[in-house]
Amino acid sequence: VALEQAKLVKIVQEDRVSLDFDKELTKGYENAKVKITSPSLFDKTIYSGYTGVGEKKTATFQVKVDGKEAIKGKIKLSSTRGGYFEREFTLN
């Protein structure tokens, strides 16, 4: 199929999920109010390969929040087959 050929010639990226928080909350590693502890990759993105027809996958992040106030963020999913999805969330 077309997706298989596109993967062979490397013109599509694998599915990926990331979290996005206000830069002020993540600034300064030791003093950051919000730390994404997993995944440990620098870009804090989960790369999940290519999702096939009818296939489901999960992505799990571990986040450490310093303080008791609610924190808002966004989850972002980008997929060649599934498109782009973005949704806001609140950590309490």
C-alpha cells in the first residue's frame, strides 16, 4: 500500500505523542514547576511507530508537578494516517 512505500523511501514520520506546557512552568530543570520524567528523551515525545488499520496504541507519560495549584497543558498527537489531534487538560 501507499503508506508502506512511503515508509520505505522515508517520506513519512512515525506516529508521535507529546505534552506541551507553558514554557515558564518547565523553565530551569531543577526549579521547574512541571517536569516530564518519562519519556526521558530530550524532546519528551513518545514515538510509537506506524499505526495499522484498526490498531490501537497507548502512550504513557510521567509528570512531576511542584506545588498544589492546577496546571494546564496540551496533549498533541500527530499521525500520517490519523491526522493531527490536540486537546487541553488540567493536572490537579
